[in-house]
Amino acid sequence: MSTLSAAFKGDLGAFRLDAQFEAPLDGVTALFGPSGSGKTTVLRAIAGLEHLNGRCALGRLVWQDNIHFVPAHKRGIGYVFQEPSLFPHLSVRANLLYGNRRARGEKAITFDAVVELLKIWKLLDRAPERLSGGERQRVSLGRALLSQPRLLLLDEPMSALDRGAKEEILPYFETLHSALGLPMILVSHDISEVERLASHMLLMSMGSVVAGGPLNAMLTSDKLPFRHNRDAASVLTARVVAQAADGLAELDLEGQPLLVAAEAGPAGEAVRVRLMARDVSLAVEAPSRTTILNVLRADILAIEPLNGPDANVVLRIGGQQMLARVTQRSVAALGLAPGMPVFAQVKGVSLVTAPGA
Ligand SMILES: Nc1ncnc2c1ncn2[C@@H]1O[C@H](COP(=O)(O)OP(=O)(O)OP(=O)(O)O)[C@@H](O)[C@H]1O
């Protein structure tokens, strides 16, 4: 599979960056880490806006090595910043067309497709100052897309927005990858945003990439902090079976039915579902006469007591891992142990983006 492969090393004032990583080009890769860990610096280095020592290649296209350094404007990268960056004196339409005019080669992403995808028809003749923060960011995204990028870099594109505007714009980011098939790197320090949008994650700490891999493997790994979080979650891949008349989407998760309150795509389409660990409870016998719709057969892989009364139970469902957060008291009362088959009762599940490939 084609990857973005990079290694950057250098000092920025007192900050040392020494980051090596690979990101698949068939999905959304989140660059996740605490504030000041170097995420924006890595993004700028990929874009060629920061010239550090090292190398960077998109598949077989070498942007930087010991000899070459392709300047930013020749890399064919779309960049969306935290703050929307539009020309104040140009209308939305002219801002979008500016992105398109600068585009190289064949124009695979059309003006009409972008306007439709981002639902910005009504905004085309407005000036940027007459847009809300969320609308401005949608137009900035549209302009980046119309530059026909090979790679889209998103630097916390929702962090300057309030909660309402964030909820309004998130679905656009969610559909972006499946609609355009464009590889993306998303900088974020919000794990729930990563869970909703990314299929792959690189974890940064103090200037280095300390771990990387498929999203769910990272979320459920015993070597990483994610599964200890209060809001720990797993993100599994399922397939659409049908859309029921009562508004529930019927999915197939590793051969078992899973119902989600959502509008799903066509039958057979792969989707990702997010399950909060604390919304998963366990039973050793099949529960009957319960309001819980989703009961999945699973095997216990590991049990990990946490600080306080709770424990994580790591479950295997087919080839995927899922987290359940229960009390240590329940673990003891039911005699739960690795290797045991159990019934996982899922109280809440949400549909997130389509997976990468
Ligand atoms: N040009 C520069 N000169 C000096 N220091 C810099 C420069 N650019 C970045 N830094 C420092 O490098 C460190 C990493 O910054 P960076 O913006 O990459 O982190 P980040 O993980 O993106 O953080 P945030 O989530 O807060 O945006 C910070 O301590 C920052 O002050």
C-alpha cells in the first residue's frame, strides 16, 4: 500500500523535533498528542512550509531528501488551518475559484461537486465577513479541495469553533474521505474527534511520534493510555445490511446483527461504529426480556483493574477488539476470566465515518 513516509529532525528555538512515521494513503490519519508535542510543526514540515532535516515522500513522489526540497507550492497539498483563511475582499465564489485557478493538471474535483458536497450554494455571493465561523471553515475547506490536492492537511480545523458550529461541520469532514477518496492528515488533540474521523492514528509526545497504527488497535492497546480514559471507546468496522422503517440501521458486525439509530448507506457498505466502554455491560448467560437491542457474543481477552472500583474488560468479537467498563465487584461476582465467552450488552452505539479503504 502506498504511504506518506517521513522523518524530520531539527530544533525550533528550545523545541526539538525528531519524528519518524508512515501514514497510509487510503484514509484519514490523525496526528494526535498534547498541546506543544509538535503536531503543527510536523504538518508544516510535510507541507514544505518548514524546512527541517530529513526526508518526506508521498508514495514514490519524493518531496524532501538529502538533495531535494520541493517547495510548498509545488507539492499539491491542500491545507486547512485552525482559523479560516479567506480573502476578505473576494466573494465566496471568487475565493473558491481562486483555489481552482491555482490547481495543477487535471481537475478531478469540480466546482459543482465541492459546492454540493459542502452545501454552500446559498453562500456563493456572500462576502466572508457575512459568514458564520462554521461556514467560513466550510468555504476554506472547499477552496483547499479545489486546488486539486494529492493530500489534504487539516490542522485542528474545528478548534476555533463553538460546540454548535463544530457539530454542524463535523458531518462534512466525515463524508469527505468517502466522497473524494483523498488521503488526509488531521491534527487534533480531541480524542472523540479522532474516533469520529480517523481510521489510523499517530501519537505524538515531546517532538516524537511514539506510536502509530490502525485506530482501534491504538484505542484498545494495553501499551497506550487510551483505554484508561474515562471516555474510553472502541471503533469497530461493520457492514450495512438494511435500513429499517423505524429509523434503525441493521448492520453486520463479524457475523452478528447490530442495530444503530442512524441513516446508513447502501447494503454491503462498510461503516465504522463507535462504542463507549462504559456503555458495554457483560452477562454470562444470554439476557432475555431486556430493552437492550444489541447483545453480542464475545470472548474475554484480558481483564485490567483500574484505579478505583472499575475494570476494563477487553473483548474479542471475530477479528476485532472491543472494550467494556464494568466494576471489579461484578468481575469477581461473575467469576469473569480471560478465555471466557460472554454476552456483551451494548447500550449505546453510534455510526461514525466509513473506513479508509
Ligand atoms: N518557529 C518556531 N520557533 C521556536 N519555537 C517554535 C517554532 N515553531 C514551534 N515552536 C515550538 O515548538 C513546540 C511545538 O509546537 P507545535 O505547534 O508543533 O505543537 P502542537 O502539538 O501542534 O501544539 P498545539 O496543539 O498547541 O497546536 C512548541 O513548544 C512551540 O512553541
